[in-house]
Amino acid sequence: MQILVAEDDADTSAFIAKGLSELGHLVLCVARGDDALHIATTEHCDVIVLDRMLPAMDGLTVLRRLRAAKIDTPVLLLTALGQIQDRVEGLEAGADDYLVKPFAFSELAARIAALGRRLPLSDVATEIEFGPLRMDLLKREVRRAGTLIALQPREFRLLEVLMRGGDRVVTRTMLLEQVWGFHFDPRTNIVETHMSRLRAKLNEGDAEDLIETLRRVGYRMRGI
Amino acid sequence: MTGLTRSAAYRIAFAYSAAFAAAMALLGLVLFFAMHIAFSRQLDALMIDETSELQAEFRTEGPGELAEEIRQREAFHDHDRLFYAVFDPRGRHILGALQAERPRPGFQALTFHDPLIGTVAGRALVTDIGGGVRLVVATDGARVKAIDRTIISAFLVAIGAVIAIGIAGAFMLGGYLRRRLGQISGAAGAIVAGDLRSRVPVSARGDEFDRVALSLNAMLDRIDGLIGNLRQVSSDVAHDLRTPLARLRNQLESGLDSLGDADAAREVIETSIQRVDEVLELFASILRIAEVETGRIRDSFTAVDLSAMASELAESYAPAARDAGRTLDWSIAPDLHVRGDRGLLAQAIVNLLDNALTHTPEGAKIGLTLARAGDSVRLAVTDNGPGVPEADRDRITQRFIRLEHSRTTPGHGLGLNLVAAVARLHQARLSFGDNDPGLVVTLDFPGTMS
């Protein structure tokens, strides 16, 4: 993917660029808001990583102008530590995702992958398939190789998020946000608990494990 | 006296008195003219009556009787008397004490001579009463002037009294205002000088000043609390960061020794990242609490279905509790709503559940209940663990407070502090009680919609 990184801190910018290049992405780095707007409007980008605080033009303004110009490239907004109100503002301005600095690189990479893959079609699809799994979003049913698997609503939602991710990594914080709506990390490991239950149900009868755990990063569906 | 001109209290009091005196003067002026006109009209009416009486006398009885009547009247009247004169058709003065040239008929100002009191400036009614005979009935202008003088002097006395009372009142009122305001600025001055505990005195009357004093004192208490909080946070942050940072440093230092061993080095780096994450999490919590405490989030409050939220959380937490060897039971009344911030309310409930799971032994029973209690909505998290001694219950919501026996459990001591901040933001009452055995934490949300 071609990724535009607008970040004024040279160290952070280099850290992101290096990591994303290693993953095989083409990275363009800018340090000023007006430059970011210029490149975003003139070049094709698959994802834009936009810092909220940029010299010359702040990130939110860049974002609003982009959206006003009907450019709907997915934008991941970066912001400094924790203001609840900031997140709301960012999403209202048209950001697709939001990440608080400092972050683990794996978290950023997973979110960029998810944004890059976001297709309008997948939102209206009524069925998702992955390997032997078929999920019917209307009937709220999951079948593995034709056998119905009874899931609790929370487990269903968890699997849905994983399956929408395809073979991409979904991080723990992404699951907390998308399944529980939590923008904080509870001390109790509810993700792990529900994931192990989901796994047990999916893999009943010693079937092969369809969910892969990536230590300290997250989970992803395993192609068989 | 320079103090007086620069005092708003005195200026207001004096302006009020001056306005009152001016109103009195205006009233006096109006009354003066009204009385002056009324008295003049009365005298005119008297002259009209007299003229018509004498005219009737002249017509029925003739000139002789008229002369007799006039003589009698001149002899009888004294200080408020009328003056008379009769002129014949040729303009000669034939009767009466009034000496003047023959005037033209009608009401007019007339200066004439009277043998008793000399020259008189007065007012006359001149009438032709038949046969060319002209009758003059006149009054002394001094009578009206005397009445005017009486009225004016009465009013001057009254206005003088009003001004005197006004000035005295202005001094009293101004002094009173200055004293009450002085108490407020005195308290402010003391605070500026460094005595942060100084407060505005409040009297028992409960008047406007007392209400201002009460709200100022409440504001000062709040500021005092915030400053105390800030002081506490800075010293606690310094203290609580020192430990993980020192550990991090040691770890990195020992990592230098194991550079040859890739696995050992990797482990050092991984634990170091974990330590840094702990510090960052601590910072995030501190900033979040600080943001909640500003109350700015209140602007974006919405109606939150607390029943649905509590049910979802209970369903998510029950398996986690089971995995941790505890049980979670819940009883949640449907359709209870509060106004608030969804994310913060969820985090407060999660923090309470987290606490119940961490601070109880295995096998503990944890409960989550949501019910209407009178006017309020009551959310309670109960456990049958060791509970919290009554003496410690006030302390546990403070920042970084971790009771002795919980030093070994994970956490940074900010969980309940955030719950308390969220409760304050939602005007909910947070209280801790005895569950016999164990702890019961209740959150009472006021004034709810159903």
C-alpha cells in the first residue's frame, strides 16, 4: 500500500516509516500540515497517518479540508496521551480510526492494515466466509464445515470482528473498542476469557485451531 | 473624604438620597403651584360673589343702599378684607376706600391706594353694574404672597429634613456596604497574602451578602481541594514513578551485561517495554482523571441506558470471574437511564468489578445490582471478601492509596479515584458499606429519567 505519514517528530516519523517499509508498504513522510494536505490531494494514497498537532496547519484542519474536498482516503489520527474529548472531535472531523501516542508499532500496523482493507462492500455483506467458517449476519449463525456452532452474542461479535479482518492481525485494543466499546484497558482479561471460550466452541472435537494468538500483539484467523 | 468619592457604596447611597431629595423637591414644586392656583381661584370666586351681591343690592335698593353696604363691609373686614370702589358714568370716584384711576372692566392686576395700608399691588374684578356705574372689588396681592411664603418655607424645612436624613442614611448604608464588602475583600486579601484557609465571614441573616459569601467560600473550598489534589498528585507521581523507573533502569543496566546472549537480552528488552507501558498507563490514568475532574465532559452528556450497560458488563465479566475462580451474580432492573458519559460510566463499573475480582480470595461471590431506590438509581457492587475497615473507607478513593494488604495485588491505586471522579461528574453519591462479610460499593445517581 502507499501510505502518507504526516508527523512532525523526526524520530517517530522515522520509526513508523522504517516499520511500514519492512512490511512492504511504500511510505511518504511529511512534517507539515500544508504539505500533508498537498500530497493527500494530488497523489494516490491508500491510508493516511495524520498527527493531530502539525506545524503550519493542524491535523484536524487537514482532515476537514480533505473531507470537504470529497477525498475519503482512510485516515488514522495520532494524538498525544489521553483526552476523551479529543477522540470525539477527531472522529467527528472524519477520522476512520484513532490511536494515542505512544503506541506499540504492531498496534499501528494492525490498524493500518484494517483501514487499507476496508471495503464498502464488506459492511453490507450478509455473509462472511473464512476457510471452513461461514457466518450469517442476518440469522446470527455460524457454521464450521456445515455444523452449527452455538455462540453467545459477545462471542459472535468477537468472531465477526476477527473474520472481517481476514488474515490480518486484530489487536487486543481493537477488540476492546469494537466488541465492548471500551477505550480503556480493564484489569480483568475479558478479551482472553471470551477468546478462549470462542476458541473452545469453534474447535470442538479436536478440530484444528482457526484462531492464531500473536503474543503481545493480538489475534488473527488462521488459513487452513 | 477622598475615600468617600472613591467608594461605590457611598456613591450609590448618596446618589440614592440625592435622587430622593430631588423627587421631594419636584413634588414640592407641583404642590406649590397647585396650591397657589387654587388659592388664587378661591379669591377670584370671593370677588365674583361679592360683586354679584353688591350688584343685586344696587339694582334692587339703589345707590344709597350700595354705599351703605360698602361702608359696612369696609368697617367690618380687617386683615383678609376686600377693597371697594365705585365710579360714576363720567369716571369719577364716588364710593369706597380704594383710590385709583377708573379701570376697564374684567379681572386684572391693579395697583391702588388704601388710606389704611397705603399703596397696594393687588387683583381686581371690575364690573359695570348698570347705569354706567362701575364697581371695583379688589384683593391685596400680599395675601397670596403670604400663603406662597408659608408653603415654600414649609417645603424648605421638609426638604432640609429629607436631605439631612438622606445624608445620615447614606453614611449608614455606605458604611454598612463597605463593611460587608470589606469582609469579602479582606478574606481575598488574606488568601493572596498566603493564608489559603481564610474564608469570608457569614452572618446568620442569610441575606444577599451571606449568599455571596457562601458561594465564595464554596468556591474557595473547591479550589483548596483542587490545589491539595494537585499537590498530592505531584508528590505521588514523583513517588510512584520513581519505583518503576528505578526498576527499569536496573533492568536495562543488567541487560548491558547479557548482550552476548540474544535470548537473555530479548527478555530484558521485553520486560523493559512492559515497565514503560506500566508508566504510560499510569500517566494515561492520571490525565483521564484530571480531565474528568474539570467537568468539561458534562457538555457532551447523553441519556445512557444503565440497565443495558450493566447487563452487558455482567455478561462479559461472569466468564472472566469464573476463570478467576470467583462467581459473579447480577440482578438488574430494566430501563433505568441516567444522563452521563457512556464511556466513563462503563469504566467506573468496570473498575468496581475489577476491584472486586482482584481484592477477594478465590471462591468469592461477587454481585452487581441495579435498582431504583426512591428518587435515585442505585448501582451496587458487592463481594464477600475481606472488606475494607471502616477507618479506611474515606481514604480509599484518594489517589495512589493502596491499603497495606493490597500492596501485593496488581494495580496502580487510581481505580477508585477515577470512580470517585466519575461519580462527582455525574453528581452521584459514592459510598462504601459493610456486606457482612465483605464490601458493598454503591453509586446513587440522582434525578433520573425512566
